[in-house]
Amino acid sequence: MPAEQAGRPVHVTEELLREWPLPAPGEDKEARGRALVIGGTAFTPGAVLLAGEAALRAGAGKLQIATVEPVAAALAVAVPEALVVPMRTDGDGNIAPDAAEEVDELAAEADAVLLGPGFSDAEASADLLQRLLPRLRCPVVLDAVASAYLTRHRDGVAHLGGRAVLTVNPQELARTLEDSGAPTGDEAAEATSRLADETQAVVLLGGQGKVVAAPSGKRWLIERGGPGLGISGSGDVQAGLVGGLLSRGADADQAAAWGGWLHGTAGEQLAAQVGTVGFLAREISPQVPRLLDELAGSG
């Protein structure tokens, strides 16, 4: 596994990824695993759509989505590849904490679970995850607002033995660490490593210049992307890519490094095709299958 040399972070390049290949795709959907996405509110159903489609574009074999009941039927039509499970809501349109019981069976059969796309209420998210996360045994991605659970429970994913990935932006990183402001530059890299150490999870910090930090102290830098990726829904796509790679059998640090690179490089390709800014988050993940083929040497 490519990692730090003499204490220095590794830059994620095409050459590095070719030396760190993903698990073979296998011959059918069962071989590439089942990804379960849990997220959304009555007002943000698009986030789970973006994340779910990204998981499939990254090669997941099966997709299941658990989201709030008012939007579940429409989402099932919009993503016909997925099994969509409606969940009870609270008075504010969030998934109700006691709805955790409804996804137990799905989560038990999943190869990776992605929690958080479309969550908007940190307290409601933490209440739900407090009931759900301790039961999970498969690899997990906590995206964006879902990381608020770890502000309350620093050891909340420790039982997964390093098979958890946190996908956060600088503001979410600061909130999870309870720091006063979003870190930048070298401070951002150090804060990412600190959160990885404190939570025993791999952390993927998004933004201009992505950082991946593992609990072991290893760190990777991803200098791909551009301003066009700073758009609503972009983070949901990146989290979905990581979840899809985990479902295929990638380790947590590999899924984070590959997912961050694929997201950034897809953004660069769209910038060349469409314009520096103005492309949409939904256009990012369709770039990914070709990138995967190129890295595998078949493009």
C-alpha cells in the first residue's frame, strides 16, 4: 500500500493508483457488493440520488437507499436501479431517530453503508446515528453533517476497527473538532490527521487540495479538482464514490484516496468540456467509469 515516506505525505497520482489497484470487479453484481445510502430530508432528496448514483458509477453492484417517507416513491422512480425504503420522519422533515429499527435488516446485509447525504440538522443526525451506528459492522462513510455524531461521541466508529471514512469540508472538520474556524493550508492537513487519530477513522477533507489522513498517521494529498467542484451536491457525489469503492472491497484509506482523486479528476474533465464553472454535480459521476477503465489500462 503506497504511504508516507520518511514522514512525508504522498501525492496521489495516476501512477500511485495503478500501484494500488482496486479489488477486481468480478463477474456479477454480487461480487461488487451492496451499498446502502441513508440520508436526505423532506427538502433534500436530491442528495441521496447523487450519492447513490455515484456509488454505482464507482462500481457498486447493488444500491439500496433509505430516506424519508414523503420523497421515497419519487426517488424510487428517479433511481430505478435502487431499492428505496421509506423511513419515518420527525416534525421537521428529518429521518426520525426511532426509524433506525427499520433499516437494521438492510444494514446487516450491506457491504458498505453511507450515512449523511442531505442531512441538514446536526442534532437530529446525531440522535439517529446514536441508535444506528453502534449496530453496524460493515465499512461506513459518515458524510458532512453526519460527522456531528463524532463531536458527541469521539469513539463512535472505533468499533469498526479503522473501516470508517469521514468525508468533510473545512467547516465541517472544524465543527467536528470544535475548533473556532475552518483551517487552511498546513493547518488543514494537521487538523485532518488529528481528527483521524481521535476517531480512529480515515478522514477525507474536501476543497481545493484534498487531504486523506489515516489513524496510522499516514497521509495523502490530492491536488486535483478546481473551482467548478465548489457547487451544491458535489460533496454528496464524492461521498457516494467512496461508499461505492468500499462496497467493492477497497480498504478505507484506499477508498478515500481513490474517491477523492476520481472526484477531482472528473471535475477537471468537466472544466475542459463545459467551462471552469457552471457544470452540475449530477454531471460528475458519469465521468468516473471511463477514469476507472483508464487506470486499469483498458481505456
